[in-house]
Amino acid sequence: MNKEKILSIRDLSISFMTTAGEANAIRGVKLDLYKGETLAIVGESGSGKSVTVKAIMGILSGNGSVKEGTIDFTYERNGETVHQDLLKLTKKEMRRRINGKRIAMVFQDPMTSLNPTMTIGKQIMEGMRCHYKTPKKEAYEKAVSLLSLVGITEPEKRMKCYPHQLSGGMRQRVVIAIALSCDPEVLICDEPTTALDVTIQAKILELIKEIQDRTGISVIYITHDLGVVAKVADYVAVMYAGKIVEKGLAEEVFYDPRHPYTWGLLSAMPDLNTSDEALYTIPGSPYNLMGKGKGDAFADRNAFALNIDYRMEPPMFQVTDTHYAATWLLHENAPEVGMPDALKNRISRMRKEA
């Protein structure tokens, strides 16, 4: 079955000018998002996850510049299929044609996403009124139904509330309602549950999954929480130092990881059944994005690093039709190195639980 590609990122490179020099934040990222599917981008802080999606939205900060690459977005307009390179649009064109209307984003902290001086109702109606010139009565009715859809009780009453009158979980639901108000094709969730407690987190994740099943929307999740990924993702991309180091179907990356960095991330997940006294941590410090050093960015932190890792950057090696990893350990001449036994045991437990 041929899947319909909605977003295609190719060779994306982004750098930022800082007082210390040029930081190469994104280095040749290549990613695809398919219609109705969920892509999760995972990695530690500073790996380039948020910068990648900010480039999709056209909201990079002033000191950031796209060095090369394309972001091809495919959508329907007046019955015709349009292919648009988002990097060729101006910020004004992005705001008018894409942001909120076709690609919407849910940010980490709902309080900073909402206007404290406007009622919830007005904020949900604003996008519909602006993009589609929806009549006020129709926009009001849709806003009420959206509040109901995201699980807010007494939606008509909440329409008159201000953000400070709602709890954190309710505010995040409102942000999701605003994101969905113009029926976008793509929803980007940048760590949407970070500021919420664990029980609310689970409810928000379930809510987004339900909405996706109902509307067929494509979702990109940005997270460093692999537990979240296991619940929601169809496809996973693991980022380190501005590059994709492993990508594949969620079950491939979870149950058959091939990159030592992915091994580290999975080993560092809290586990109730482990006999280890201390939580595993990946040794060393994150890669310096100012550096233009040779070799693999992960080499200094990699217990399984080969001599070639310090001299040449690894290409993407194919594991299956859908699974790829950028590690020299997959080269035909590399020594046989398997994942650590502790992680093997953990993965077999994860399989049983699943």
C-alpha cells in the first residue's frame, strides 16, 4: 500500500550566530511524515529537535539561518495537489497561508501560549475568523464543540473564562483546541506534557491520539521521554548533535535498536523491575556544536567507538526497508558488537509488557 507523504525534509542544515561564533545546530536532517501517522523525534536537550520543527513553522529566531535544504509540504487547495517548499515562503506568507491554518503547533508551556488578556472563546475563534472569515456565530459554535472535543466540561461557560481561571491541564487542552480550530493537516506537539503532572500527561496523550483517529491528522511529537514515544508513535527518529542517528518504525527502534546512543537512551529510562541501584547515564558531555571536528559526534561518549569513528562520520546504514542507523558498527567489516546485556533484558521485559 502506497502511503501519502505530507511533509518531506531533505538535507536541512541550520546554524545560529552567537557571541562565541557559529553553532551548527542542524546538520543534514532528512525526514518524512506520512498522512495520518505519528512521527516522534527524540533526543536529549540541545540535539536539534525543536529547531527542526521551528524551521517547518518558519519561526526560527533572528540569529538563525538555513544554510541548505528543502521542506516540501504537500496539501490540497481548490481540488489540486500543491507541493510547497516552506523555506521559500516569507514569514508573512507563512503566517497567512500555513501557520495555524495547515500546520499547527502545541508548545511546552500552555501559559505562555495563551493571551492572558483575552477570553478562551475569543482565542479559539481568532484563527477561524482570520484565516477563513468564518461568521461569528459559526465560529462560536465550532469553538464550543472543540472545547467539548478536547474534554472540557461545561464548554459554553469556559468560553467566557480567562487563562488564569483554568488549571494547567485545562489550559493545555485549550491550546490543543486552538491548534485544531482551522482543521490543519499537520499538528506539531513540542513536549506538550512537560509542564503537567503525570496523570494529566496520560490524558493529554490519549486525547491527541483520539483526535488523530477521528480526524486523520498527521502528528509530529518532540520529546525526550521515550515512555511517551512508546504510547503514541508510528515512526521514530533519534537525534544527536543536530543529526538523525537512527530512524525506523517505533517497534524497530524500541525492540531492535542499533545505534549506541539509542542504547543509552533506552537504558536511561526509569524501570520499576530493574535490579540496578543507580539509573544509567550516558557518559561524557553533549557534543560542542561550535566544533567542526572530524568523525562521529558521538564518538567521545561511545563505549563501543571504533578507530574510524574518530576519523570519518558514519553514513546511514540500512537495517530493514524502514530502519536505518548511522553507526560504523553496522559496516560489514566492523567487529561483532551487540547491545549491553542489561538492555537486552529490559527490552525482553518491555516486549512481554506490550
